[in-house]
Amino acid sequence: MEEIEKLKVDYKDGEVETWGNRAGLRGLGELCLGLSELSAEQAKTPANHYHIEECMNNAEPGSVPLIITLKLDL
């Protein structure tokens, strides 16, 4: 049986903390890898970011919304 991806994001005492099961952390890594492989042109489009939040059904209840963005000039 395939494990369901689970992530939880929290902000406490000035720190962002992300918890995940194995599938969730693997998915987060794949998401970051995918963003890092975008072309310079793709990086200028809405494809340059990904939302992780409860309302998107990709974060556990009570998670703080998180946006991961490719920013080439950083």
C-alpha cells in the first residue's frame, strides 16, 4: 500500500518548522527539485512557485500556509 504524503508547517518562536512522513518529505524534495529545473523563462511565470496549505489539501490541518518559490536572482 502506497503511503499518503503528509506535511505540516508551523511557525513558532520566530522559526518555520516543517514535519512530514517519509512520503511527504520525499514529495517536498521532488517539488523543490522540479522548481530548480525550470528554465529561466518558466521561472518568470506562475509555474515558479508552489503553495503548501490546508485549503490546497496538501498540508495537515492547522498548518501555516507556505509558498516555495524559485527566484533566480537571489
